[in-house]
Amino acid sequence: MQISAAISRDPAQPFSVEAVDIGDPREGEVLVRVAACGICHTDIGMRALVPQPVVLGHEGSGVVEKVGPGVAKVAPGDHVVMTFGSCGTCPQCQIGKPSYCDHFRDYNFACVRADGSHTLSQDGSHVHGFFFSQSSFATYAMGTERSVVKVAADLPLELLGPLGCGFQTGAGAVLNTFAPPAGSSIAVFGVGSVGLSAIMAARIAGCLPIIAVDIMGSRLDMALSLGATHAVDAREGDPIEEINKIMPGGVHYSLESTGIPETVPQVIGSLRRLGVAGLLGAAREGHEIPAGLFFPGLGRTVKGIAEGDSIPDLFIPKLIEMYVAGRFPMDRLVTYYDFDDINTAIDDAAAGRCVKPILRMS
């Protein structure tokens, strides 16, 4: 079947919307007619690290078109959110930690099926796809039974895609990984879509105070409107000092969602004794963290967190319930763009003109 897809041929050049071919789903696969797809920083950051030409996109939502042999969880006509891929059989998957799957790279970054075959082609030549077991910068995407989550048909389908990655990452870091007792203090460094999801989750968990740290005044204002009790502008002083003015001795929990390695010492340094820091994307080989931040007498814990420690089939429906109840207003983070305007959407996100761009495929 011929579909439209946004192709990256050169990481330094804009995406190009072109016609490509997609085959029928194989065993365990699900073909989804994409309604909309969020744009995540990972889509842009990974362009230089994956083979070209490639179709990216990993926050898709849509309607099941066809299912391959053996698929029982969904059927044609079902509405789904597309999320990350995992094998389902490794030790991590077996204990309910699919985001730490032994084969996570193969199912999400290799841009081919596990057996090395391709889901997309153009004029007889392969186009890399299957990014995050979907490649949903397209009008149709090939997922797997494990990488789709069925949702109710009366929900706003075009809104739901970012639940598959960005929203579940930020909210899950708080609700699943930290699971903070009510009254715990938390600082969130970087309040883009992931950080703002964490802010909303911290309010749900009953954290107090909830401190947002960023360099953009508009993002800090939004954080305050979504549940943060304090805002720290990192351009105007040392965030650790400002956090200690609000919470003497430091916070119980801190979360890094900037993707900037240089913020990690601040994230750890803002903790009180026995505090826990979560790192969502700032790890970089060769970047050193001062040893003093780990002085044994402080008892601090630093933990890498992938995909919010989420079991998508369980956590995404929980976030949807919170959204419907008005407790997780993710719609306030969203700006919609037509699919053909993908490059404008990316530019607007990079410039801070929008928080979470979503492409509508219709």
C-alpha cells in the first residue's frame, strides 16, 4: 500500500513528505492508520544516529487497519496509542520493566525489524522505518502487539499520541519511579513537555513544594499554572541556592528533564540527605559528576529512568483516566500542525514557541 511519510535523508536538512510503500503486517504486527503523531526531542536528537533515509516518529495514535497472525489484543477498527517496543521475553520484560528490555535498541533504534527486514520501501529501495516499533511520521505505521495500547473510541484520538512517550516519561518518573509520599518536596529541572508532565504528576501525588527550574519565563509561568508552587529562573542565580531558600536542606526528589549534562550536578546538589535524583536524558559519555555530591554521609540516590518505568498497557489508561477527571490536563501543552508543516512544527518547538507539537495526518 502506498502511504505518505516524512523522510529524513540528511540530519542537517528538513524532512520531506513523500510517497512510500508499506507492506502487510506479519506475525505479531499491527498496521495502524495514523490520526496524529507528537514530535519528541528524541526524533530530532536521533536523526544523526540512525541510518538514512529513515521515517521517524514515535508518539503515534490512530485506528487499527489490519493485524497479523497471532494478534489478539486489538482488532481492525480499534483506537490505539503507539508506544515503545520491547521483546516481552527477557528478564526485564518478565518482571514488568519493558523500558529496560535487553533488546530495547533493536526494537526502537535499529530502524529495521528484529530479523533485519524493512517495513517501508520506495521505488524498490528500502527506507528505514520501525523506529520505536512504529515510525509514525506517516499516514500509516507498522507496530507490534506489544507497542500498541487500546483506548476508548470516544476519546480525542489526535491528542493521545504523546502518552506513548513524552507524557508517560515525565509523569511515570514521579508516579512510578519516585512514588513520593504526600508532602514530599520535588524540583523539576526543565519544564518542556516531559517536565510539565512531571509537574502535573507531582501535584497528583500531593508533593509540596513543587519547584520548577528553567531558563524560559513562559515555561515557568505554565509550570506554575499546572501545579508548581515555586519557579526558579536558572539564568538569575544558582538553582541550588534558590532551592535551598525554598526548602532548607534540599528537596526529597529532583528530576532532570533538560537533556543537558551540565545540569546534572545541580539536580543532584539540590537534594537533601537520602534524596533521590532521576535522570531522564542527560547522560553523556565522558561527562564527569563531582564525587562530593555522592559523599556517603548524604545517602543520595541517582537513578536513570527510561519511559517513566511504565507498563504502557497499565499506565497509559491510568493517565487517560486522570485526564478525563481533569487532574492531568495534557491538552494545555499541545499545539496542532498539519502533517505537511512538520518542519515548521520542529522549528517552533526548538525556539520555544510551542511545548508539544502534534502533527495531524488528515
